[in-house]
Amino acid sequence: KKRIDVIVIDAGHGGKDPGAIGINKLQEKEVTLDIAKQLTKMLEKNTTLKIINTRYEDVFVPLWQRTQIANNVEGDVFISIHANSTSKSKSIKGFETFLLRVGKTEEAIEVAKRENSVIALEQNQDKYTDLTNEKLILATMAQNSDMKASEKFASIIQNNLEKKIT
């Protein structure tokens, strides 16, 4: 079993990227930052873990920089908080827990496209062009080695949220 020492909390969106717009024009970036701050306080109060946030205020942090922050502090867990919305129906509600995995469903691919569309707001988009075949293979191997732990952690999150929210 791997010991968890460092958790990186990413409040999705921020700055010029508002994310989803909800009731009364509430912006996703505000919701995610508030949740991230509350989660950080809770973890710092109840654990000895080192907690690192990708942002502490309403600023735009490019996706590459978020991952760089996590890699620089050698984060064991990366939690990216989002508050997605749908225009399909106002009666749809609930929550989802996503994890990075190789076998993506069509729905997961659509979510990834929507969330990664923020790259268009970034000034240095060339940060994403350096994914050689060798780097892709290494990234895939690293991802596969932690897959079972990620699935278990996502299941724990999902089950606990279900108990508290529904």
C-alpha cells in the first residue's frame, strides 16, 4: 500500500474562465474555489497531510501549470473540483466522481473535451505539443500502475458523498 502524504486540490476554472453558469448567474469558478477552501481546512484540521492548492483566489491557472504544481510538490492525490451543469433538463441533479483511466466512455470523452476547452484561453498553448510517443508510453504506464487505487478512492468518495448528499 502506498502512503499518502501530499494532496493537491485544484479548484476548477478561475479568473477569465468562469466555468458553468448556474442559477442567479453563479459561476462554477466561485463554487469550486469555496469547496476547495473548505476541503483544505477540513483536511488540515483532521489529518497530518500536506495540502497544496492550485489556486487560493480567483485567478486563471493554465491546465499545464496545475499539473506542474502537482508534480513539483510530488502530490500523491490530485483532486480537481468541478460543478458541472446541463442544459438538457432542470430536473437533472446529482454528482459524479471522475478518475483518469485508459478506457474512456463516450460520455467521459465529452466531459474531457468540455473541461479541456479552456486551453483556448491560454497564452502558451504550445505547452501541449511536446507529447512524444515515449512520453505517452511512460504516462500510460504510470497511470496504469495506480489505476486500482484510483478506482478504489473514487468509489470511496462516491459512496460517502451519496450518504451525505442524498
